Amino acid sequence: MKLLLDQNLSRRLLPNLEATFPGSTQVVLCGLDTASDAALWEFAGAQGFAGVTKDADFVELALLHGFPPEVILLNLGNVSNQRIREVLVAKTGDVFEFLRSASEGVLEID
């Protein structure tokens, strides 16, 4: 299960996530740093990514278009990369369960 980190999340998070979520990347590394939310949505769905973001716009896309892709919304405010890393690692079980579920399209993590 691979994650696509939105532009508002640092690519520096990837080395710590790679073991748990192999194949994960960040939008800048895909050449999508100037892409619209809709283009990111299409890319994530076509490539089998779950989107990870702090941006509620992706939740709106999920409500409008359904899923896939699934969306993981981080409601963490302005926190360090270390804190984001800690939260994602601590919530790995919840993330895996969510990504295996066929009934939900958005996971909010506080």
C-alpha cells in the first residue's frame, strides 16, 4: 500500500515511511508540484496511491467523486516532520485497516 504525499507534506518523511509503505512518494518527486488537485486525484487513483494531505480539498473530491483513491487527512496543524512521522507510524494499523476497507474513502488522523 503506497502513499502519495501532497505538496504540503515534506518528501523528507519518505525514508521513514518506505519500510512500512513501499513505493510511496511525494507529488514534487512525480513532477506534479504545480498540478491541480483534480490532476493529483486522477494520478493517485490511476497509479494506486492513497493520498496523504493536510488539505481538506481532497476530502471534498472524495465526497464528490467517491474512491479510489483513498484520502488520509492529517488534522495535525502546524507540526514538525518528526511529529507527522510519529503519528503516521503510530497509526499504521489504522491506516492499513482503512486501506483494506472497501467501504470508506477518507481517514482523518488527529
